[in-house]
Amino acid sequence: MEIADYMKDELKRLNRMNDLLEKKINQGNINSNEPEQIVNNASAMCEIANVILRSQGY
């Protein structure tokens, strides 16, 4: 498996994590750091996407 495949798996994991955090927020079961965690995950997802694109020559 190539590193890009691992990175794509990490994108999926972060996306699932954000979905779960968003669901908790919508249900009113919120911790003070969950919105910040969603932002951090989204930022990491953007960085991963940039690395994948650069590795493919874009």
C-alpha cells in the first residue's frame, strides 16, 4: 500500500470523526472542545489533500 492510500484512509477516519462530533453537538451533548476538534480535523484534512495533490503533480 502506498503512502497516498494511508493518507486517504486518514481522510476518511477524520471525516467519520467529524460526523460523530457533529451528531453529538446537534443532540446537545457537547463538550467545550468538540467544535475546536472539528476545525482541527478539517484543517488536517485540507493538509492531507494538499499533500496528495502535490504528490500527483498538481
